[in-house]
Amino acid sequence: MPMIYLDNAATTAPSSEAVKEALCFLGENFYNPSALYRASFAVHKQMEEARRSILSHIADPAKFGLIFTSCGSEADNQALFAGARRGNFVTTEGEHAAVQHAAEELSRRGIEVRFAKLDRFGRVDADDLLRLIDGQTSLVSVIHVNNETGAVNDVAALAAAVKKKSPRALFHSDGVQAFGKIPFRLTRDIDFYTVSAHKIGGIRGVGGLFYKKGASLRPLIFGGGQESGLRGGTENTFAIAQFAAAANRKFASLTEDAARIAGIRRFLMEELDTDIFSVLSPEDGSPYILCVSANGLRGEVLLHMLDDNGVMVGTGSACSSKNRYSRVILACGIDEQTADGVLRLSFSVHTSQEECRLAVEIINRCAKDLRERMR
């Protein structure tokens, strides 16, 4: 039986080459990078080189810094709890759970939270977002690539519009599904930007928060003053080195990979049975995410049938998989019956045309079988 993995928006397989490069940090270079002896200082220098390398892919290191965190969710939380300290916080109805739940906690702490509406594909309604911003807005957060539909928000343009209306407001974007997948560089109007290693062939356990130098930022985790006093805790040097190596490989062929994966996405959109499946993702969305709905079927049931037949897909964000209906899909104006049938197919650089050709046959067959059983 084939084992075809199409849930790469949840996590990707670690790059074995990048792991090999980083293994020395579990062996001869195991030293704490904050210690004062020569061996530790050498490890510290290598960690700083990894930081500069990751920074350089999307930002000017002279204008932006990078804090290493344990994951994207921690980086999102740090940006929100540092930035939304007064007045109101404006975000969207399409955010990852890390931003959504942090926003709920901010509300409990007395910060007014305002949610901008989405269009039918999951992009933020820019007019509604700007309508919610006023002189008391301390932070605005807009996801770069919607992790369920793949819709892309033009965060550079949105950040510029936010700053024009409220110059004091800080701007954050969760870039976890964008970093290493679509061409992009941070602009002067973006204050905070979240990334995660395990979405691009890195290992789980390391993420990062890009920050504009001079932007108001406070630690979320207090400790021994690591990360320039902005994130306590001894750095995970193995994971950081592996993240840098994986990012180098990803950015070396970003444009070519995106074009090839876009072709695979188009193939699946065309070959899925249109009598059963409707496409919820926009044509111009991320090439790495395709969201569809199996009309009249339960996505979770179909997911398990596909798993039994060797195809692994998602039903939406893995961080929200305990809920029957995705709040993001419903926020797009999708009815509950359609939302109940959602499947998310997501790809990596290792996804091949051949395995997707087999996968679409299995998906169509299983969906037809399930529909027959329900009659």
C-alpha cells in the first residue's frame, strides 16, 4: 500500500541533510552558548551566524533582529503580549489558533479586541480592517498565508495602510505558512513577523520572531537574559543550526519549487471529482495549500478512509482539529454542511506529480464509496 503524505501544512519531514549538518551540536559542540570559555564562545558564534543567515532570507539584518523561540505559537504570543499593552488590538477572523487564543486572553486582561471580516477565500477584508483601527490601536496582526485555505494577504500593503492611519500602531504578521514558500521581504512598516522551522524541513522545537529594531518588544519568557534579554532559556543550538541549514536549502530553490508545486496543485484541482468536491482555496493562493469540501460527506470520516488507503491529509488546522467546524472556514461565509466536508491537502518540495496522480485516484474512489454507503 502506498503511503502518500499530503499534510505538510501541519508539519514537514525534517531535511536529513540539514540534520546531518547540525548533529555536531549534539556531539562535540554541545556546549552552552552563554558560557565564557572558548568552546562555548565558538558555539555562540555559530549560532549567531545561523541567525544572520535566517535573517538575510527575508530581511535586512541592519534593520531587523531575530529571536529564537520554541515554536511559531510562542513567537505569536510574544508579539501580541508585548505589542497589545494599551487601547485596542485589531486582528482578523482568519488567524491561527495561537493568535486567536492569545487575543481571547488579551480581552480577559482588559484589552479591547476587534476582529476584521474575511472574504470567501479567507483573505482579510482590508476596508473592514482599516475601519477598526483608530488612535487607540496598539497592535494589528494579520496572518500572511491562511493556514487553512492558503489565501495570501498582502501584508506589506496592509502594514503601510495601517501605519498611514495610525502611525503609533505596531504591525505583526504570522508568516509561518509563507516563510520559505512564497517570495517576500520584510518592509519598514512591519514590526513583528513569526516563522517556524518545522514547516520547511526543520525540526520541531524551534521558531523565530523577526522584529524591527527599535520596535517595543518585551520578553514572554524570563530567565538568564539569553536572546539579548528578550527570551530566557538556554538556546537549542542543534535545532537552530538545523533550521538555518533547512532554510538555506529552501530559499536556494524557492521560486522553482513554488512553480512546480503550483502545477501539482492545479492538477489536483482539475482532477478531483467535481460531482463531489468543491474548491475553497483561491486560484492565486499559496501553491502549497489546497482546501476542498466533499459535498454531503464528513471530512473527518473521509480522512480516516483515506488514511486506511495510504493517503494522509488534514481537515484544516491541526491546532483546531478537535472542533467539528473550522471557525476560519465559517468566517469565510461557508455553511456548516460544506464546512463539515472540508479536507486540506498541503504539499512540500518532496511532493511528486506521480504520488499526487495516485492520490487523486484514491481520494475520488474513497469519496464515491463513502457517498454510496450513505445512500
